Amino acid sequence: MKIIITGNPNYEGLCKGLYKAYNGNQLEFIGRHNGWDMQDLDAVADYIKDYFFATRSHFCNNCVNAQFINCTKGCAGYSH
């Protein structure tokens, strides 16, 4: 099971906690810290489609949460 998380695992919070809990295995983090434009929802949606689960843990000015949730519906493990 591959899990993708938006956010930086180097900062205290959800991402760092998940990184520690999973010992870095099966997790990938995307965000500004590694060059992602989190407002480019088409690029994010295309990239995460092969992941089982995605969670949003990033700050994004003027980012509409509903748009991000809609783009995560392509994940293999999506359920709502």
C-alpha cells in the first residue's frame, strides 16, 4: 500500500508523526519543500492516481480544500 501525503515531514506535526510511525516506509511526501506547486491540482491529481491513499497536510494560500479533495478521488483507495 503506497501512501502519499502533502506536507513536509521535517517539521513537527502530522507529517513528521506519520513519518516516524511508518519509519519512512510506504510513504511519500510532496509539497513546496521538494518542488511541488500544490496549487497545480491537475499535476497533483495525475501524480497521486497510483497511490492507495492521500492526505492533505500542507498550508496553501488561496487553496480551496474542496478542489484538492476532488483531485484525490483518483486514488486507488478512495472512498467517501
